[in-house]
Amino acid sequence: MTSESIWHGGHVDLVGLNRLGEGSLNSHVGIEFVEAGPDWLAARMPVDRRTVQPLGRLHGGASVVLAETTASVAGLLTLDPARETAVGMEINANHMRPVADGWVTATARPEARQRTTQVWTVRIVDDAGRLVCISRVTLAVIPLERGAPASKG
């Protein structure tokens, strides 16, 4: 664990990140960025009518949305937004336990940050801190001069 920040600019503006997600899938499923450390980012999502499957349990796809959102935004935060962006390239997820209510919280930590790719591990836990899902997200780092649109998170 490092005490030196990996974030471009040195800090994370959680209010700005939540504002950035307004009107997107993030806000539709209730994702909120809640905390950041020097090398990790956390977001939470409610387990409610928007995020459950027909049997009333957290939908695995909703967990994947939370994992990819948290990792993608974390990846973006490590880059100079005037020069490059990051987009999801691959994701896998292992669903460990059901959740019927409350909140789930995802914490993304980098495994590798290279020039053209980043790999993040995302652990999703329930309100009791029990592991719900573990995911690995690979991001492609794209220079903006190649014509890639700036990502909104």
C-alpha cells in the first residue's frame, strides 16, 4: 500500500465525479462515488428495484456495471484528461453471495498501470462487509489525438 497518490492532480473530487454521472447509467442505477484513498476509489449502489433480478436479489449485471464504472473512473483519474482517456476493454466477475437489500460498495485498486492498458481489481461487499463479487477490469488507454472522444465516466 502506498501513501503517494496515483491520481492525476493529486486528489479526487467526489462531488464532481457524482455530478459527471448525472443523466447516465451511473445515476439510473444509483451509483455514488463515496470515498478515495491514495490508490483506491470506492463507489456504492443501492440494492433496489433498479438493480435486482426478478427473484429480488442483486442482478449480476448490476454488479458488473458497478465494477466497470468504478474501475473506469479510477483509471480516468490517473490520466491527464487533456491527453488521454480510458475505456473498458474486458471485464470478468465472480459472484459470491446474494444480496436482497441495502447497499453494495465497490473498491477499485490498480494491479497494473501501463502506457496502453490498465488492470484493476474491484471488490464488491455488502453492508456487513461480506464479499459479494470480485471483478477484474482491463482498460485501454487511448491518446486523444487519435480522435477518441473524452469519456464522461
